[in-house]
Amino acid sequence: MKTDTIAAIATALSDSGIGIIRISGRDAVEIVDRIYLSKNRKKHLKDVESHTIHYGYIVDKQDEILDEVLVSVMKAPKSYTGEDTVEINCHGGILMLNRILETVLNSGARMAEPGEFTKRAFLNGKMDLTKAEAVMDIIHAKNELALKSSVSQLKGSVSEKIKALRATIIYEIAFIESALDDPEHISLEGYPVRLKEKTENLLTEIDKLLLSADNGKMMKEGINTVIIGKPNAGKSSFLNLLLGEEKAIVTEIAGTTRDILEEHIQLSGIGFNIIDTAGIRSTDDVIEKIGVEKAKKYAEKADLIIYVVDSSIPLDENDKSIMDIIGDKKCIALLNKTDLKVKVTEKELKDSFVIIKTSTKEATGLEEFEETVRKMFFHGEISFDNEVYITNIRHKEMLENAKDSLVMVKKSLEDNMPEDFYSIDLMSAYASLGLIVGEEVSDDLVDEIFSKFCMGK
């Protein structure tokens, strides 16, 4: 493990009131001491207590003052990385941040790699891998649910659950191995019945976590949503209603939307990646045809399709074509323009569609839409007090591997196989769960995970 001293700008590179340069490693305090000048020109950082803040200046090699700063000193092991850490709080201009960083590097630090501060925190035992990954998820959170889920994971919700499962498994492994080594004092009589019950309980717990992964994916990434319908049905008007602004062009002329329009929005904390598409109809217009084909392709990949129906005119062959495109995908059909005389009934649409009556002109139906989506995609009430949500695809894969191993244990029990068969598959499940928290992880995987982090974190 590298123990040299690293440095990076920890805040965004933009004009702002304050910027932070973070330094961590065995020589962090000494390096900053070389370029720090206290207000009274007498104090040295190496002599100060940990977790204190000091007012002074950063100077270059010619003792020219670069900026007036506050310097935070956090000594090992009580720091984010577990190493001596210093943070220089300076004025937030891009030029100033780069000048101070350059001065720190010239004084003996090296430039940190992406995610190297958090990587060191993991390697120094300050956090496990689930908490480290939650740090990056917090930074990239796009909606309120994603943020709450990431904070919950940083507090240890996933970590504690996985460690509890591993503790149960390792107890059974130890019992089997002890009984095989010392059969005179430890009996395995009746043990298969007990192990079968424990294995079934473990499988139930893992299945619950895997079920939460559906919720977790939607929380983290948002719901990929495509709005489709005939021209002039009110698709763009509905998008504008969701956005709360006139983003999409709306006219009385059918076929106004020729290309797709992509937007990311939040409704009640839920993220939506919404695509407004060209109206689907038979047409000889070459450009409009391209838009229609794009609409069909995006609909195939959608998590949710919003089918906007102009309820003031009867359904026709174009509507039949749209319903064929939707197939068995999750769909909310909006019977739009209910402020006019309605000529379309709910019975004319597919039974599988969730139908909401709305009027984009009068801005009705939005609350019902939000509630419908929540029920459609999230299993029960979303709570971060007692529930654990799996949002990381890597975690999901490892849980599936652990489940496969436990299924093998159950099969060996049903087939009356020797006890060492149980132990082998239990150990496999234990190792798979260990990959989630980082206790069985390889150096290559660690490097790959932290390479995706931003600089300075």
C-alpha cells in the first residue's frame, strides 16, 4: 500500500467563495508547514493539536504570499483517510487553487489519483467497500431517493446486513470443520435438519435484498420513460407540465415534434429520464418517418411508456399500431384533453394499461400520475429507517452468486451428501458476500472501483 503524501483540489474547479486543497500522507503536515505562514509568524503546524483550524498565509519559495487561508489539521488515525491530513481552505478562484496546489506539489507531495483519498480510507480500515462506493453515489445522486439511499449505505445499512449474513455462515462452517476434526466431542447428529433451516433463512434474506435491487436501480438511475402517441395528442404539453416550463414546442400543427427531446426531472423524489418522441402515424414525410422509427426504438428499451391519447377523437389504426409497439411493457395511458367532449372509453384500451384521465390544458392528473408511478415501480412504502436497498449492480451479482452457493448447500442436504460438501458451498457463499464489503476483494477490483471516482475524493 502506498504511504507517500498525495494532494488534489477537493472542490469544483470554478469561481467560488472558497476552494479546498486536500493533502494526505505521512508527510502531509510537514509539507504544508513548509509553505504555511501563521498570522503571528511563530506557529508551526507540526506543533498544533489534531482537529484544529489555523489562520495564516500560503507562501511560495520566494516567501511571496499567495493567499490568506484557513488550514485544518487532522492527525492519524482520526482522519478520513486514517493518515495525517491537511486541508487548505483558500479563495475559490481557479487560478488561485491551481497556484496553491502547484506549490504543495513542489514542496514534496504528488498528485493524487482519482479516488485515492477514499481508496486509502478503505485500505486503512476506515470504511468498507460498500461505504466507499456510497461516497461516490452521494456525489452523483440525481434525485432525492438516490441521495437518501446513498447516505443510508454510507451509514452502514448494506454493510451491517452483509456482515450479519457472513457471521451466520462462518459459524456453520466453523461448526462443521470442528465436528469433522473432533467427532468424539462434537456430534453432527441431527445437524442437517438445523442447517437446512438456517440455509432457508439465509436464502429468504438474500431474496429480500435481491428484490430490493429493482427499487434500488430505479432510485439510483431514474426511470427510463418514453412518451409516445399520435401527433397532436398532447405529448409535448404533458412533458412541459412535468417540467413546469415550456421546454418542448407545442402548436396545433400535427407532427411538430420531429426528433426526440430528452429531459431528466424529479417528481416526489423519484428521478425520470424522459424522452418525448415524434407522433406515431403513417406518413410520407421522410424526416417525420425517421422520428417515428426513433420513437419505436426508444420504446423498446423503456422502463415505462406514457401513451398519450387524444380522448376527443376516436381511436384509429395508428393507435392500434402504438398499442402493438407497447406490447406487455409497463404503460400508463393518459386519456388527455378531457376538458373536451370525450370520444374514447377506457374499455377501448388494453387491460394491462394503467389509465389516468388528464387535461394538460387544465394541468390535471399530475398527482395521480406520480402516485401511480410510485406504486408501479416501488414495492411498498420507501423507508430508509429499517429497509436495506441494493443499488449497486456489483452487489447484486455477488448476492446472486451467494444465493447459487446456498442453493447447492440445500441440494446437498436433500441428497444426504457428506458434511464437507456443505462446508465447500457455504465457504463459496461467504466469499461472494465478502466481495461486497471488500474482505475478499482483489487489488485489481479495488483499483477498478476507485478509478471511477472523481479527483480529490
